[in-house]
Amino acid sequence: MSEDKFDNRRPQIAFSEETVTVRGRQGERLQGEFFMHSTNEVSIRGIVYSSNPYVRIVKPQFDGMEATIRFEVLGQDYQEGDRLTGYFTIVCNQRECRLPFDVQFEADRLYASTGEITSLSDFASLAQGHWAEAMQLFYSQAFEKFIARQEKAVRMVYTGYRKALPSSANLEEFLVAVGLKDAVDFTVRERKEEFYRVSENRKETLVVAKNTWGYIEITVESDSPFVTVEKDLITTDYFLGSTMLLNYYIHKNRMHAGINRARITFSCKGTVRVIDIMATFDQEDEKKEFPWRRDKECLADLTDTYKAYRFRQITTGEWCDGSVQILDELLERRPNNAWYRLMKAQCLIVGKKRQEALWIISDMKREIADKQSVLWAYLLYLCTLIEQEKSYVDRLTKEIETIFREHPEDVRLFWFLSFLREEYMENPARKLKAILQWIEADNDTPFLYIEAYAMYVQDPYLLHAFDAHATKILYWAARHVTFTKDVAMQVLHVMEKVKDFDPHIFLIAQKAYEVEHSEEAFSVLVSYLLRNQMFQEKYLDWYREAIRLDLRLSGLYEAYMLSMPDNSTEELPQMVTMYFRYSCNLPYQKKALLYANIISERRKAPGLYEQYLRNIETFAIEQMKANRMNDNLAIIYQNVLEMGVVDEEMAHLISGMVFMKKLVCLYPDITRAFIYQEQYEMPIVIPVQDHQACIPILPGQYRLLLETGNGTLISDHKAYTLQRLMYPERFIKRLEHLSPLSLPFILADFAEKKEAEDYTLDDVKRMQVFLDSSLVSKRYKQEKYSAFIGFLQDHCREEVLEEHFAKHVDFGQLDARTRGFVISLFIQRQDYERAYALMQDYYGLQVDDRLLLQMCTERLLTTEFAEDEFLLSLCGYLLGQKQTSPATVSYLAENYVGPSPDMIYLWQAAKAEEMSVVALEENILFQTLYAENCMEETAAIYDSYLARGKDRMLIEAYLNYWAHAYMLSKEHVPDKLFDYLSYYFAKGIELKESCNLAYMKYLSGKDTLDEKEFALLDQLLQYYILRNVYFQFYKNVDHKLIIKYHLYDKHFVEYRGNPGERITITYRFDDGQPITEEMIEMYEGIFVKQFVVFFGETIHYALYADAVADLPVCADDLTISSDLQEGNLDRYDLLNAMQNAYLYHEDGQLLELMKQYQGLDQVTKELFTTV
């Protein structure tokens, strides 16, 4: 351009889109691009600027017929809904334009084999058809992000199941918990199956049905070995559709005679279904007798009859007759049983029916061949009963002894000898010891127990200690007979010395007490319990009765309280309440039970309540410090708090307990409870004992999950009940007043406050505690930020948030609005370094422009205007928002290049600050000239640059540009352009042709010219006319110059087209023949055809361009109607005047004009000679 060369081929640019739209994923490092190309085959070359400092052009420069511009989004942790807008400014040859852009961040999309998962319903559909895939997706990070966009209740439920043991059961529970499906239940037709005449193993089938799709686990058990099930655990995989067939087997070889019964139990999450099975070898309705069973019954009756006889419950005759009757029945079925016959003989002997007995014995002597057998010994024993002469008895006894040596382990032989050996008769203790030895050797025949106990009855003093043998004998006796009074008294006497507790001994003592029913005996039993600290609930009745009897036993009242269940509502005896008035060393659970009872009965015994009150208050504080809670403690806390006997310490201690509830689990196998609350970062985990627990639940949203022994979490509300333990609404305001900074009170209060106007200045310190607490959920804090910020800004208390955001916040988790507030806060608090660091890492244009300007200004001053790409772009953004400061203006003036309007505004600001702007002016002039986008302000910029600028080429380029524009008459040119040209002509400085022509055109149209201007115009006309360069504006010059350069007879047709274009003109004079000629391009894009036309003549013409040769680009007529000048006329004027007079029949005028022309022609011939 400085060389007066102009590229008049203006490119036509098309963009790939009207607005560059980019969609990114949450947290994604985003990049984008757009495409532009020339539509008229004019190469484009230039640079691209971004109006947004967070959208950086990767390579700003471009060159060619087309270009792909790539850009990247700066900053990190963009979240769903974040949006960056602005525009790209494209500066290229002869163009400067804008292209808007819109960058939006969306949530990560979740995909499965079925397509995109856009809702929880989509996920439920996936689970229904592709359970394994749903399982894998459920535990993925992508699904975790998907859940983060769901409502709070769903998020809390998912958090619990996400952290639990991965299992299909937990996925099923999640789907049910969030309402995506019904819980899976199962049905089995409960019935009794009967199988008769079982002759072989049998396979049977049960139908198990489920009500809906989903995962289920059913435990199957059989309680009898003759029935087994094919699967002991049924899962969804075994179902075909909604049903499955379960096989079970009846094993013949595991059955016994008669009726066999079994039960198959199906259980799932508290639901139990039962199938009863009966199997037998018999036919239906067949009643079959089993001799062996009746034999067993008869033998048992025989033993019971003997026991009654030995303990004198029946007479000898009754025993003999009853026994003989039983033995006759046995012999009827087993007539050859020698033992039954001898037993009958024994009964007859004792019943004094010796003859019948001798017949039996006589027969048996012949039948028993083995004289060393136990049966023969039994016969010998019976002989001693018949004949009791001592020598005879001794001889038989020796024979039995001999047999015993052959069969030393046969207890029957010992039993015979126990009645025959003299040592046993003389020393009962020795006999008892021998019996106990046999019992210890696992000979548990009742006859030994009978004989042993009979010895205690015979001599109670044989019982002198409760050793293992005595305990075993007496325990048997306690269950089968009634103690004699002497035995009972001896038992109670010996029991006083027993130290260690034995439940068998206590049962023996109970039986003794039933016989010896005295206060002294009762005292022995209670003392035994007290000595051994037996404080279980089953012994409570003993202690209760001891108190009623007013027994003075040490530790009795303590034992009574310790044995009472904690949930007891029984009214305590007066003696107990009086006893514990002044001193109570009970464990806290029992103290709580005692004090809760006192409080519950305070209306009946107000005096007693007053006496206990101080102890109750002290105890309440101790338990609060220990953070304990149960039903009784709740009653105590409630009473103390309602009385108003509370200070700051107590209010703080109770803060975490007033919101507790009692959990009662209705499902079996629950081990722990997980409480997920919106306020807390982590769940509260409470062990479940005896199906109960006390759990804290604050106001607000929560979810309760119960963990089973196998790790499955249950959220079904049918699985538990919650009961209030306390009623804090009666005293909560007073507690909050006493301990306003206790976190539970803060959380409960803030749960009710949603908007900024809900808070008061009293909440400022509580906000600080809330924000600083690591227990409070980060997400819950974020939910409160908006209201906190609004309130604190309204009351000028932003400093509350400053430290929190500086130390405790992960900015990547904050939403854009909160980030903007944080950055604004740091700027206001003059923490510019932290604010700037955040601006670099996170999108921050939501901050007020004035605050950003303040930060940038301080940053520049602090860094002494060091180079910083991001800071420069941020200052450039503020410049586009018309926000500047002296510091940013100075920095930008030295470093900034951007859209022309922004640089011009920067120049104006810099000029106002009287700063050096030479470099800036050069940038502006270079860019506006290159883009041919010179605006009104560029004239002032050029004027300023002339004073200090040294780039001669730039100065000339500016003049050439506007001179060229003036010649083409495209737009209004700066007023001072011609002053500059006049100055340079006056100085004799050589200018380019565009300036010469432009100034010549300017002077041609000027009304009056001074001598210098006239001379210069004359000089320029002469220069160009000599070169046969003509323009239409020549006709506007001074008449003297028209005469001088014979322009009076010249007329011009001028056309402005494209430089280098071929323009032809077709013309004719009036009715003459058309003539076609090529027009001459006098200047770039200016085409001129010169004509000599006389008055009255008309030239008809049309102009054609190459591209549209068939149609004229211009068509018109050129006619000279009046072109006469006043005063002296030249020959051209005279010819036109004569033509005019002839046309209008002015003959006189015509004659006069012809004379003037003849005279002028004569003079010309005389003055000029043809050479």
C-alpha cells in the first residue's frame, strides 16, 4: 500500500457455522474448531482474536484459500451448566468481522448396550433385561457421576449401597429403595405332603414363584435327614420367567418304621414359607402295631413302678401286682425271654407268692445251661431272697462274685451284689461310693440312681457336700421324685457352704424348698444367688419375694435392680427406693432404670422424688458426658431439661442426643444401622444389639440402611420402626440459647432456613462453626452458600467466609456463582494473589468487572508489569468491557493487539492519561489499513502519529489508502487528508500517483484556488494530459485551464469497475452505425471514453463487462444542449452557437456568427503555417 499498490480483490468469507457452538462434558479439558474459506477464490490471510480470556486460539495466524482455527478452553473443573460466550474477531485482508461462540458444559452421558441412560427409569429397564451389565454399571464412576445429578434422597441411598459389599442383593435393594420397582417376593403353596408305602427313593417337585423381576435369594432347609433339597439357596438365576421348579428327595434308607416327619422351610428377608412332609412304609389309614415300641413302654412302666415302690409311694403288694401284670404282657409277646421270667419270679417272691416263684426258678435251673452267665447269677440272687439262711446266702454270694469276675463290666451283677455284700450292709457310705463309681463310668441305668438316692433318704447325712456325684444323683431325684423332708433339710444345710453357682444345684435347692417351705429355706436360696451374683432376669422373682419377706440380706436390693430388665415398667418396692436415696453404686443402666422409675412415679411420691432430684441431675450430666442414651436415660434427660435445671455445659452435652430415636429392627440378622443424613459428610454407623439401637436423626432428609450378617443393606421401611425418645420442641429454644455453637443445634436450625432473609445476625458465629466443621458435608455446605453469601453481603460480614474459602474448600466442587463470589471476596479483602490464582485455574468472568480491574491493576503493580499472557488477555477482556485503569492502559498500550475498536478505545484512554502511544498507534494503523477498516477515529490517531511516528512507509500507506479511496469515491475521507497532501506538495516531497490524482481531483472541485494551488493543478493536468490520462473531473477545473488544455470540446463517459477488468463501450451518434471500442482503464477500476460532441448531437452508448457480455452493465445517452460561454468564443464555441441559431431559425444571429468564424479562421491561417 505504501508503494501505491492495492489489492482490490476483496475476499468473500464463509464460515462453517453462524455461531461456533461447542458442547463439553463436566470436568473435560475442552477443545474446538471452526472452518472458514474464501468463496471468490481470493486468498485470505490474517489473525484471529478471542474476546474471552478463557478461550485461547491455538494458532491465531492463518493464510490460504481456507483455514481451520482451533481453540481450547482454559480453566478446570467446569461443571454442568457452565457457559462461556463471546466472539472471535477475524482480521484479514480488507476484512474485519466477528464470529460469535458459545461453549457449554453438559453432564457426562451414561451409555449401556441398550443406548444412553438418561434417567433412573432407563437404568431400571437395563437391569430388567441385562442384570449383569447393570451390576457392572452400578459400581462404575460414570454411574456415580450420573447419580450426582439426581435428587438428594436418591444420592443418599446410592452412597450407602455404593460403599456396601458389591452384590446383586444390594442392587436389588437400591432399585426398590428409590422406587424403580417393587420388592421381589416369593410364594410356595404351603401344604402338607403325605407319602405312603414308600418302597424306594422318591424325587418330588415344588413350584416356587416370584411376583416381579429382580434379584432374590431364598434359603431352603430341611429339618430331617430323610428329606433333602436339590438347592439350599435359590437365586434369580434359577427362575424361568416368574417360576422355578425345586426338586426334593425322600430317602428310603434314612427312614424308620412308622411315621417320618420333615419340614422344608423357605426363608427370605423375614418371609417364611413351610412345607410339611410325612412319609411312611405303611399304607394309608393302616394302623400297625410295633411290639418293640410296646416293649419299651412296658419296661419304662416297670421302672417307674419300682421307683415308686422304693420310695414308698406304693405298697409292696401294689408293686408286686403291678410289676407281674406288666411282665405277663411282655411274656405274652416274648414268652421265651428268660429275664422277664426271672423278673416275674422276683416280684412273686417279694409278694410272698413263693410257690409260683419256685416253679419259675425250677424251670429256669433246667433251662440255663451256662452256669457262669449273668442270667444264672440273677437266678442265684433270687434264691437268696427265698432262702435267707446266712451260710446259704454267703455261698450263693460267692458264686455270684465268681461270675462277676468273669463279667466285671456288667452293672446287673453289681446291682445283685449291692444287696448281698456284707460290707455294703455294714457301711452304707461305702455302698453309695460304689454306686457313684458305676454311675461315673457312664452306667446311667435308673436303678443305680434309685438305689443311690434311696441311701440319701435312708441316711441324709451321707450328703455332706455337693460334689459332682451327689449333684448328679440329687439332680436326677429332683426331676423324678419328691424329696423327703429330711433330705430337703440336709440339701439346704449343705447348700449354705456351696460357693460356686451351679444351675443343677439351684434346681435341687428349689425342689428342697418346695418341701421345706420356710423363710429360712428361702433365705438360703436367695443367699446362694447373691453369693454368686446371679443377676439374670430369671432370678428376679426370688429377689422380689425376698424383699417382700423383708429379708435382711446384703446386696439384695442391688441384685433386685440388676436382675430387672432395662425396659421394665414395674413399680419399684418402697424399700428399694428408700435404700438407694443416698447411695447408689449400680451400673448406669440400672441407675437409669431406678431414676426413670422415680420420675415416672413422682406424682405418687413427690417427697421421694425431691430427695432423688440432686442425684438424678448429677447422674444425667455424667451420662451426657459419656454420650449414652436409652429409654430410661431419655426419660431422665427429658425431666431434667423440662425442669430448666440446665446450664451451658449441659446444653452442649445434650445437643447430640435430643434428636435420637429408638430403632427396633423387625427383620432377623440385622447387625448394624447406617444413617445417611444430608448434613453429614460420613454416615453414622450404630451397632444393633437385641434388634435395637439408639440412632441420632436430625431434622432434614435422611436415609436409614440396615446391614445384615452377609453384608446386604436393607432400606425397606417394613424392616424397622422408629420411636421418639425425647421431645425437644419443649426446650430446644432454651438449649440453643445456652449453647448456640453446638453443631447439632446449628444443623437442626439451619435445616429450617432456606433463604438469606431467614437468618439473623445471631447466626453469624454459627455460620462460622458450620463452615469450619469437617463433619458437615461439603455438598450440604454448597447448598447453603447461596443463602449465606446473600445474608453476609447484605450485612457486610463477608469476612466470615474469607478464611473458610481460603483454607477449607475444594474450588473444583463449587458452582460458578459461588466461585465468582469467592474470587470477589478475596479481591475485596485485598488478597489479590489468591484471587488471581483462582482466576487462572477456574473460570471467573462472573466476577464484577470493576473488581477484576482492581485485581489486574494490583497484579500489574506488584509484578512491575512483567509479561503474563493470561493477565494480558484478562486486561484485554476488561478493555472490551470499557473497564480500564492507568496501569492496565499502560500495560495494554505496550503489549496488546486485538480488535480495532478495542485498540482505538485503548488509544483514547492512553491519550487521556498522556501516555506514550506510538507503538499502539502503529498497531492500530497497520491493522485498520490492512483490513481496510479505517474508522472515524483513525484520522486523529494518524494525526497524533505524525507528530512522533517514524515509520515513513506507514505514513505513506495511510495517505495512499485514503487517496485511493477518494479516487474510487467509496467513502468519506478524512478532512485533513488534503491538508497533508498540500503540505507535502508544498515541501516538494514526492508522492505516489494515488495522492497526485486525489489531490488533482480535490483541486478540480474546489471553488477558488490560490496561486500555488492553481499552479499545482496546472502542473498536474499537464503531466497527466500529456500521458493521455483523462478523468471526468477535468471538466470541473478552472475555465482557463479548460481553454489551455483544449478540454472545452472533450466529453467523458466514466465507469467504475473492478481493476483489470475488460470494459467495452458500444455507441452511435444519433441514427448512425454502432461502434464498439474497449474503454481505457485510466486508474485502478476507473474506465474512461473521450468524445467530441457538438450542440444538439446525442450519443447512445452501452457498457459491457467480460463476465456479463450479453447484458450491459450501464446504458445512457450523452447530449450537448447548451455549452456556450460568455465573452470571447473559440472556434468550438462558434460552431456550437451557429448550430444552435440554425436549429432555432435565428438567421440574423447565424449570419453574425458565420462572419466571426470566418474572421477567426483567417487569422489562424495567417498566424500558423502548415509545415
